[in-house]
Amino acid sequence: MFFSQTGLNIARPQMSYKLIALGAPPFTIGLVTSAYAIVPVFAAIAMGRLAQRIKRLRLLVLGGGLLIAVGTAMLAVVDGVGTIACASLVFGMGHLVSQIGSQSAVSRYASDSGLDQGFGWTTAGLSAGQLVGPLIGGWVLGLHADPSEAQRLNDIAIASWIGAGCALVSIVFMLLPVVKTTSRAQTGASPSQAADTGDAPEATEPASKATTTRILRTPGVASHILASLAMLSIMDILTSFLPLVGEQHGVAPVWVGILLAARSLASIVSRSMISVLSARWNRTQLVLVSLVLGSLTVAAVPPVMSVIPAALVLLLIGGFFIGLAQPLTMTMIIKSVPTTWRSPALAVRLTGNRVGQVLIPLVAGAVVAPVGPAGAIWLTCALLLGSAGEKALRYSRQGATSADL
């Protein structure tokens, strides 16, 4: 996860900088950012059902790393808005495939008591890639103090090739042999049997098939998906639009990379602490706090963007809280549905995330026109607060459920 996400997060800011260098307006940048998620919107449910049936989940993670490498390599060589959008689409699909594979592995092999920790460490690897990727990309773009347009495009290509190489390295780890244990509740097989084969037996189907409608109608699932969508949206918008805010305030790309890395570092810290935090507070309380404080701190970044220390502190605080909601909502979703619905439920969650990744950048790109790049960030902060309000209202009416504890 670390290497594939490093490659991906080298590529995504480079995509914005390449579009800027080509003279693309903010709305176009929002449109191309949406391409990253458009195919996964339609593919996520089918991929989730495949993950529920497939024995070797490593093949999904391996395939995802390969797609990220291909898309990032495309970004290095293409020079038009349409072809950049195609590259975005390819590495966006790679991200989906690797995420479904890794998340399904946690739900298949971890005990219920270990879900928070499993998702926490998996997403910590993701955050580590989000930390290192922008740093590498910002460093490459900062090698020349006042580059010409041709030099800037060449630097972007170099950074993109480095990203493709990182994604290819991730494949090596999926080829290493491992011994896995499987939860008896999920497979009907003993852990020793699963370890002997190295594969998980196929889960038996529940009495009713896991359809998108049935999953969404399960109490709490839609609320958890909204919170997850809001958190992912703010991370995406920061990745795509913080470079624009930085350009507006005269902040060099290397500093933008450091700020994005600081957000990711704080998320790694909070995700590594998630089992400790969830032992003291229930999950809904933690998600509520993360939504509110994450939105308020990130919303304060654009006005102080030119004051790097202030922006850095705000993103460290915001990143800590932003990091909590994603792994917690994963656990909350799969504990709300029957055991054999887990992979499809995670896929529905990812579909919701991708719908947000399509629509929100488009809306944000439209908002940017009259308000400026900061408007895109403020829009997603408002979405976070809206999700927090919905969760607080539901929690006050229904109280805690087993998924919240």
C-alpha cells in the first residue's frame, strides 16, 4: 500500500501542475480530477463481489499497483487535457482495485476485535504514501528556481516516472509468500486450515443476496458512507486545489508538497493510535470529533497560506482528525451488515466515495470561478460539517449500536 500510494500521490499533484503549465482553467482541472473516479463509480460493486469470491486477494492489490504504474507513466508522456484525463482514469481505477483488495483482506482475515487496528494500519500505509509522494514531487519541481514552461513540463515528467517506479515496486511485495489465518465466522473453516492452504475458502452466501439497495438500507450504513465520502473528498480537494491556492499566494511547489505531507503524517499518527482511541471512546464519538475539528482547521488554511508555519500547524491538527474517520467508518459499515456481505459493503462505500470524487471536484471547479481556489476547500469543509450534523442527529435519536462501540 505504501509504495503504490506513493506513486499515486506523486502523480496527482503533478497532474494539477501539468494542467496549470498547459494553461487549463480551474474548472477544467476539476473536470480532469473527476475523471480519476468516473469509471470506479460503475466498477466498484462488481469488484466488491469479485473480492468476496476470489481466493487470492493479493491479485487485486497487485493489479491495482500495475494500473497505478501504467497511469502514472502515461501522465509523464501525454501533453493534452484529454490524454491527461485518460491517465487520471487509469490510475484512479488502479487505486480502486488495490483498495478493494486490501480492505477485503482485513475484513476476511482479521477478527472483529482487530478490525479497527487492521483498517488503521492499512490506511496508515496509504497515508504514508500520501506523505512521501507529494514530498518527492515537490522536491523534483523545486530543483529549478525559475523554470521555463518546457523545463517545468520536463520536471513533471521526471516526477511522474519516479511515481510509476514506486508503483511497480509495490508489485514485488504481492509476489512474496505469506501465511494467512482466517476468521472461522467468515469462512466456516478453521484458522489452521486457512493457513495450510494460504487461501481463504469462499464465503457462503447469506439467505438474501448483497445488493446495493439492501446494503444502503441497512441502518447506519448510508450515514457512515456519507462521513467516509466527506473525509475522502477533503483529502482529494486538498491534493488537487492546494497547489492552486499556493500558486495564488506565491507559495513554491516544494512548500505545497511539505504541507500535503504534513497532513498525511498527522493522519499516520492518528491511524496508528486508532485501537487505543477506540478503546476509550466509541466510534461515533470519534468520527463526530474528526468531522468537526477536521473541517474547522482545514478551512482556516487558505487565508494563512502565505504564512507557512501557521498553515503547517493547521494541517497537522486537521490531518490528525481527518485520518480517524476513514478506518473507523470501514469497521462501522462491515459490522452493520451480515458477515458475507462485507466485501460488497466495502465496495458500496468505495462507490459512494467515487461518486463524491466525480461530483465534488466538478462543483468545486465551478465554485472556484467566482470565489477562487480556496472556495473548493471551503465547500468540502462545509460537507464535513453537514455529515457531522447528520451523525449527531442520528446518534441522539438512536443511541449507540454495536457497530459504534
